[in-house]
Amino acid sequence: MEIHGLTKRYLTPKGETFTAIRDVSLTVEPGQFCAIVGPTGCGKSTTLAQVSGLERPSVGSVSVGGQTVDGITNGVSYMFQADALFPWKTVLNNVLIGPVLLGTPKREATELAMDWLRRVGLSGFEDRYPHQLSGGMRKRVAMAAALINNPRILLMDEPFGALDVQTKAIMQNELLQLWEGLRPTVLFITHDLDEAVALADKVVIMTSSPGAIKNVFDIDLPRPRGDVQQIRHEERFLELQGQIWASLKDEVTRAYQQTAGVPA
């Protein structure tokens, strides 16, 4: 995945131009897990929207596998922070809708969906509806739905941000196990620095608004990572976390000053 000189501007209700991200360039190798961290409002989600093809950049381009992204692209899955499940559909039907839309026969899609529900530990919940599930279980359904089509690119926008600490740790471990088996290229947005270091191959730091790339850190922790809770006690993890926070903290302070009207 190649991001070249990406800038995105929006027109405000007052008719003014707001620049969300400016001159963002990034290369993510096939099968690499890349986390993006930055202060609130720095354009992390905007960057994902350009990569997915949901929005078109004002300047710059995104290419996947050598092909320029121009609209919704096959082989790209998106997992949001908010539940993106159809409330009127069962768990099974939420998961199988992706293959069906791509032309997979219903019977084959059903078998595939059942297999994915087994992989994420939801066998026996096929006929439940989203409102009958816990937050963690809904995330498992969303993960199965995102991965069932074996995407080349998996975009994840703070997917575990609303979960409690214990459930988040379980979901992080499950994500790593599934990713190890499929190896899609991942762009993972998070505000949780520990989560970024525990999961990723590299961590990208974005500046305060308008968002630009400040630093990129290679995460040289061995794979498979194992239990993310145990990783966080390792000496190398703590070193990396400290280095990344040293780069990030000034941007967090600057973003606070911008939103609170505090002089820099």
C-alpha cells in the first residue's frame, strides 16, 4: 500500500476551507500490521477514509497492489469503532452478507460464515440478533464479517475503543491469531499507545491538526507476539513505548491547546 502526498480539505458550513490532513505519505508492505496514533482530531480516520475509497483526496493518491484507489476497492475490509452490524439480521446473516454480495452461492456462503463464527468462538450464536450479544461478542461478529472475504487490506478504526480492559485484551489476542493465519495488510487506528506497540510491526505518529506524519517507529518485538498482557511487561516493549510517547506527547499537548483555546 502506497500513500503519496495525501491532503484532504473540507468546506465548513461557514464556507471556509478546513484542512484535515496535509501531505501524508506512507508505505505499508504486504502483510504488515501498521498502527496509526495521534491526538484527537488529527485526521487518523480521515486518512483511512481516503485509503478505503469512501472519500477522494483533495491532493495526492493511494495505491493498493500498484493500482490507484478510485472509489470502493475490492479486497478492502473496514472495521469501525461503532457497531456496524445490521440490527434486523441474525449473527449468521450479518457475517454471510459479504460473500453473498460478491456472488458466492448462498449455501456456500452459509458454510463459510459458520466456519468463521467457529473461528471467533461464536458457534451456537448463529440465530441471535446483535442486541442479544455482549459488546465483545458483537466485535467478534464484526471481525468475522470483515475477514470472511479474505481481504488484502484490513482497515480498523479504533475497533476495541469502547470495550472494557479485560474484553479488549481478549479481542487483541484473537485479532493477532486471526491475522497471523491470513496476513492481510492492516492499518489500525488507536488512541491506546500500549495497544499499538503490542499489535503492530510499525507505529506511525501523526501531528496535531492538520495531520501529517511526524515519525515512524519499527516495532522489533518477535512474532508470534503471544499474550498482549504479558508483552507489556517486557523490557523492549517499555523502551519502545517510552520512545513513542516522547514523540507523541508534544502533539497531544498542542491538540489540547488548539481545542481549549490555550495559547501555545
